[in-house]
Amino acid sequence: MTHALLVIDVQNDFCPGGALAVTEGDQIVPGINALMAEFEAVILTQDWHPAGHSSFASTHDADPMSMTEMPYGPQVLWPDHCIQGSLGAAFHADLTTDRADLIIRKGYNPAIDSYSAFFENDKTTPTGLEGYLRTRKIDKLTLVGLATDFCVNYSAVDAAKLGFDVTVNMDLCRAIDFDGSLDAAKSAMQAAGVKLT
């Protein structure tokens, strides 16, 4: 078993009607469920913010989607989303979660946002996913989920930098595509050696 499916943040708040809805975010769920059958290992990530998280625009009395500077660098200020234990933070009801070997929760540190499944946004604090994959001798990853230009992109680039063989199934991702972010993400992933299919 060397190949895992990594399903990024298929949660209610990132689907239509959610606090940070990604257009057509719910439409990828049936395809992801079908794809799970092709993998022996399935890992889900879950955005998991405490209320008042430092990446929330409301915490700074700022407009959503504006930028601020954090100690670790530039940070988009998001609408409040995926608050721990909320319906918005729950996985989409149609997602097959019982296939998951592991669920990685990220963004729970109130001071640091976390797009990547591997590192918080300071790019040094690990989530523990790398160690889990190494101990299971998994070296190939296929990524799907939400959103292409943020959490999928950051996870794929980090995985490639860590030496994993990484593919992103673009048909089973959807993007926020804010201010050219999708094109920038595609370029970043390709530059890191990620295969886009």
C-alpha cells in the first residue's frame, strides 16, 4: 500500500450555502466517493477553527477577503467559517467518511491559519501527516477537494517539497478563484512538480 487519496476540506461551510462557499463545491462529492474505492488508504482533512480565530475578518473588524500581515506573513482575512463543532465545520452529509483511515484537523491554533494538510501557515509547524504517511510507507498521493487555489494547492506543494509523488485530480476540486488565485495556484503546483490531471 503506497498510494493514498487525500480529500481536502469537503465541509459544509465550503459548499453552496456555507459561510465561505466555493461555487459547485458540493458537485465533486459523488466523484470523490467513487474514487475512494480505488485506494487502500483514504485521508480526510477538516478545517477546524476556534471561534475568534486570527484569520477571521471579524476578529480584526475588517472586511472579508481583505489582507493583513501576521507574524508569519500575509494572511487573507476570511469570513468566520468551520468553527469547531458547528454544522459548517461538519463534512458534507453525502461524503463517505467511514472510508477514512485518518482525519487531520487543521487551523485549530488561534494564532496561525493552516491551509496545508502538512504545515500551518508559518510553514514550520507540522500537522503530523507526513509522519503518518512515512510510517505507513505511503509515497504517492492523489489530492481532491476544496478549494483548489488554497488548501489543495498548499497541501500539494508541501507534499511535493517533502518528496511525495503528487497528483491533483482537477475534476474533483473546485476553486474560490479570487484575484487570480486559481491561475497562480496552478503555476505553483506545476512548478513544484505536482501533476494536474
